[in-house]
Amino acid sequence: MPNPTLTTPTYAGSFSGKYISAALLSASTLDAGLITIMPNVKYKTVLQTGSYNDIVADSTCNFEAAGTLTLAEKIIEPLEYQVNVQLCKKDLHASWEAEQMGFSAFDNLAPSFEEYVIGYTAAKVAAKIESNIWEGTVATGGEFDGFSALATAQLPGANIIAAVAGGVDSSNVLAEMGKVADLVPTTVYGQEDLFIYVSSNVARAYVRALGGFGANGLGAAGVENQGTTWYTNGALSFDGIPVVVAKGLGNNKMFAAQKSNLFFGTGLLNDTNEVKVIDMAELDGSRNVRVIMRFTAAVQIGIASDVIAYA
């Protein structure tokens, strides 16, 4: 199994106790509660959906059955995933961790390094889950079908509403977002949990357009004549629909849907935060340390005809 790679270590006998990692996505879609979370799904569960046709008729003296309730179901089946990483303590002797590992040949993993590994591993998994929720494809190892895959191919007979997509920038973002808003069904528009989910580049284009850099007569100074300084990470909306950034969504993509119609299924939510660090010295006499995680995850769309995909 692979061990850590040390890139030109500069160990000189002391360590400040701080590590830096590349910035990662958090599982912001879950953290912000932007979709419906279904925990405690051990194997699979059924999402029941129902729809009536016209059931209101002219009054008569008799009971005259009219209308049909059509029941359907969607299956959400969380798939199993794991993290298995092995580190060798000997490889850390040439790094900043040497002193903290003790002077005995039977050394320990430095506490600060162990904390870093736990935090970074959990963050890495959170980033992967966020990406999978929107852009995952089950054919790729470590991934499940995300909403983009479900919307395009993975739901046999799905009737998701498609908005014609194009490149998005500050000059056309209002028109492109308008395509999505215009297709929201009347029965869905105005629902309190309706969102337009946008990728990061669409959000940036929208903010810049509202700062005065868009077309359609916004004015050179933008919102409240503040130009590019108007936005301070507050709430966004479009045509009365809240706009939220789905960090895992690919560039130039948008979805409009109710939170209650998009589902994330898993076993225990805590599994995605539990990182086990096992020192193998007491078990097999080696200098190896194993980092382990196990969790389950999947997403599903409830009523496809209430979802608009711009992708």
C-alpha cells in the first residue's frame, strides 16, 4: 500500500504545529440543508409518489366516481464506499514530525499530525460527496449517480423539463436564468422550498451582472449604485425564487427544484465524519498506521416533471 510522499522536507529540529492543505469543497449542499436528507437507510428505501388527474366534477345526487390517483415509486439505494490509506511512521522521521514521535525506536504518530490527517481526510470525503451529489457517475469508482446523471440518462421514462443550455457570462446570465425560471411549473412556482441551484461560475456571473456589468439595462453602477461592491455574500434571488450555489455542480449548469423533491440517502450521517486511525504496531509489529472510513450515499429525484435542468 502507498505511503506518504515527502516533497523536499526542510526539517531542522522544530515544528510550529500547523499544517496547510489545499482548499476543498465542503459538502455544502448537505450542510446548508439544500436537499432532503434521508438517514438510516441500511439497504434501500422507496419514495412513494402520487398524482391525480381531474377529480372535480359537476354535482349530482349520486356518488359518481371521477378521477384517478396514479401511484408510482422511486428507489433510493445508498452504495457503500471506503477510505483505506496507509502511512509508515518511519517515513515521517525526515519530516517536521520527528521530535513529536518520541525518541524510542517504537515511535508514535505525532498527535498534531494525527489530528491533521483526521480533519483532512474528513474534508476530502466531504468534497467528494458534494461533487458526487451533482456530477457523480456510478460507472466511475468511488461515485454514485448525481442529479446531473439522473436528469440526463439514469431515470428510465423520466420527464424532467430541459432548458436549452449555453455558455453563461455576465452579459447573458439574466437571459439564461430566465430560461430556467420560465419553465418552472405553475404548481411549483411560489412554493417555499423552491430553489434555483446554480454552479459557482453562474453565481459569479449573476453577481457581476447585478453590479452593472450585464446587459438588459441594469445600469452602469448596478444595484443601489454600488458597482462591484454591492454583494457581500448575502442571499440571492431571481424572479422571486431563491438562488443557491451548488458547489459540486459543473460549470454552466442550473437546476430548479423543490428541496423536498431532491433526496440524499445514507446509513448513519456520522459515518461521513468518522475517521479511524489505527496504529498497527500492537497488531502486527509494523510501523504502519491505517486511516479508515466507511459510509454509504446516493441521491434520487422524486417527481421528475417538477424539476428543470439546464445542463
